[in-house]
Amino acid sequence: MFISNALAVEPASSPTLADSPSPLMGGALPMLMIALVFYILLIRPNQKKIKDHEAMIKSLKRGDKVVTAGGVLGVIQKIEDDNILVVEIAPEVKIRVMQDTISVVLNKTPIANDNKADKPK
């Protein structure tokens, strides 16, 4: 009873290459688009922030007013080795901090050859 109906149906033509969706459109393209969005929105800005922080850390010198990651305000008194700073947080109160924990430089020390501040307007 069912076999006669199945035999009566014409066989479908074999699918051609143009009829089938490409594997790139099926699964790989959406994944590539998601990866691209993650790179643009998350990875690239974070890399830029890290590069800016490293440049700031390398430019630290004696006399800079800084804020540590813990929120301590102070003035750099001495740079020991390449990784330790002596920061004065109050008169005659000095602490040693890791250089990487400096989060903000409030104001840079003036350059001795910079005469812009001395000129009257």
C-alpha cells in the first residue's frame, strides 16, 4: 500500500553545486564575524591601554606626583633598581612601591629647559 505511493514519486534531481550553501556561509562566516567584533571592541582597546600604561611607567622620574593602584598619593623620591619606587606620602614618610602599581601620574615634573612657564603673557 505504501510502496506504490513511494514508487510513483519522481526521483529528485541531484543537487548542484550552486544549490547547496557554501560551508563558509553556513558556520564559519558568523564565527569569523563574532571574532572580529570581539577583537575590535575588547582586545584592541585593551592592548592600547596596556601600551599606554607601559609608556607611562617608563617615563616616571623623581619629583612626579603619582597615585598608586591602592589610591595612595605621593611624590617619587627615588627610583630603586628598575622595579621599585620610593614614594613620599607625607613629610618624612616614605614607602616603597612596585613601579607597576602606579596607576596615574598627576603632574609631571617641569623640564629645566622649558621656558614656557616663565614667560609672561
